Amino acid sequence: MRSVWKGHIRFSLVTIPIQIFNAVETNKNIKFNQLHRGDLGRVSYQKTCKSCESILSKKDIVKGFEYEPDQYVVIEPEDLNSLKLKSTRAIDIEAFVDVDEVHPSRFEAVYYVAPNGEVAQKTFNLFNETLKKTGKAGVGRIILRDREDVVLLVAEGEAIIMYKLRYPYEIRSINDVPGIENEKIEKAQLDLAINLVTAFTKKFEEVDFTDRYRDAVMELVQEKIDGKEVVHVSDEEEAGEVVDIMDALKASIEKAKGSQKQAG
């Protein structure tokens, strides 16, 4: 595992040398290339101007910000360079918060944090244990790829997880979601629904997270490599009969109980 950033966690006068690693594995993601059907050559793309239809090279293209419909201001590379923040190679802790206060919609990316060298181990462990004992998470700022991001540091075992957070302006208001209304729920229906949730409750690590689509694609690829005939089977389900909500809940609970007995 190769680190993507090395620097320090800085909290008041305490400095901890650290290194950061990507927590997400991307090498196993399925990727397709676009090919010419005739000879299976890779497809390349030409960029053209929608106004004059000219074919453009890289040097012909500039960045533009649309401040009004079809009205742009050109932003040159040197303009953006003048705005780049100088990396301090430090995550400055600005506050400590309860993780529960951070809405899940704010989480954007996840990284692992570890001490950088033996000299940092003791101070890193102290910081880690302090986070666990207090139940708090550190909020700080880090400069990655010339942009300043707000991050949340959470203790996880003997390591620390760093979550890159979205800024508030990036999140749409949930109040703008259409069709959400406060409608009175019948107590009998609610009680049955709660019983159904209880019947299906299990520990998170017991949930099956098999990527069935990826497995199916890889099986399809292997069959094509082996020259086998690929049979396409429709898995569309017919719409079920509309039933009374109370009957559906009761039947679902009985089905869940039956599944639990078989599993036991």
C-alpha cells in the first residue's frame, strides 16, 4: 500500500508525523473500452467547437466560467495558479466534534491515516486513544491536489480514518425533494412494520455484500474468452398483485420468521 500524502497532524503545539493512504480499492472495478466494431481498434475522440465546428488541439482550449447564459469569462492557468494555496504539509485541527453530529451526506471520500516512522508511533497512539476515550473526532483542513479540503479524523482500532467532507453549499436541501408529506400513520400498521424490521435485523457484518453484477460480468467475459455461446435470460419480475398493506406486513413477518428458522 503506497501513501498518497505525507505530513503532520498539528494540534496546538503537538505535531504528529503521519502518512495517508487511499482506503478505496479501484483496481478491481470493471472498466470497458470503446472499440471500432469492424477491427476492434480503440476509439479516439476529437474535440470540436460547437460555434465554428473547427477541430481543436489542446492549445486551442481555454477554461471559461459562464456567469450569464452564453456569456463567459476566460480563466487562464496563471489566474488559477495565483489562487493556489501553499501546502503546509499539515492537517491543522480546528475543533473536535461528535461524529453523530456529522450528517452522512457530508462524507465524500475515505482515507486511512498511520504514523510516519517509529518516532511518531507513541504520539500517534496517544492521539488515537484520546479520540476513542472522548468519543470525539477531529476536524481539520488539508491541501490535496492544490485544493483545500475539510476533513474529519475518526479513531478506528489502532489506526485513524480520515473522511474528506463536502462543503455545505455542495449539498442540496432535503426540503426541496418533491412528494414528501407528513401523513398520519395508523398505529397497527406501524407496530407490524416495526415487527417486520425486527425480524430482518442482523449485524452489519452479516449482510451479504457480494457484487453480483461484477461477478456476472466477469463470468460473461470468461465465457466469451472460452468461445462459449452466451444465453441471455430475462430476469424482469412481473408486477405483483396489489394486496392490503396489513396482509402484506403479516405475511412478510411470517416469511421472515421462517427464513430465520431455516438459517438457524
